[in-house]
Amino acid sequence: MAESVGIGKTGKNGLLFNSRYGPRLILGGLVTSAALPEITWPDQKEIGCPEGCFICQENCPVRAIDKIGKVNRLACAKYSQKTPLFSYLMKTKTFDPADVPMLNHVTGVDDHAMYTCIKCVSTCPYTA
């Protein structure tokens, strides 16, 4: 959606990349029935990540981003997301080991997850 309205392009790390803010944008939305003024398209055309830049790939601790920008999302999520539920169950050992695959999937969709790795964002030199 962000690409189609000109806010940015999908970067090499799979995140939205904007020429001014780099990968440091978070999109939000609002559903309303209020009358709003017409929205205009951004003036500039986003070009995405610079061709020769591989800083996010080189700094990924699990090498989840390859040189063409394909992201191994499972490797990234397993490394970078921890849920309070998963941590609690691991510490107390109050779960069946057969439930670990299910708990890993909960980690990927739990809205209370703690993201412990943002190397691909924090090392990107393209920011205002």
C-alpha cells in the first residue's frame, strides 16, 4: 500500500524504505466515518534502497537477508521475537515439548511480542 501511494518502496530488508527516513517508518491507520479533505499523492517518486548498499545484509546476525533482498522471515522472527508467554513457559518448564512449534508460531503473531533485534534498521545509514 505504501508503495502504491508513493511513501516508499520495499527495502532490501523487507521493510518499507523511504529516501528521507530510510527503514524507520511505521504505518498506522484509522477507520472513521468523518468527512475528511481529499488526500493528495506525495510529490516525489521513491527510488528505494541504493543499489550498492548491503549494510543491512552485512549486519544481520542470522544472515536472514540475502544480497538480492530476499528475507528469510522465519529465521528473522525466530531470532528477533520473544513473547512474554514463551519466555515464562521456558523458564518454568510448564509446557509439553511437543508444544514448542506452536509456541514459535504464537511468537510471530502475538501483538505483545518484544522485538530484540533491529540491526537491519539501526545500522542503515539512510535517515534524516
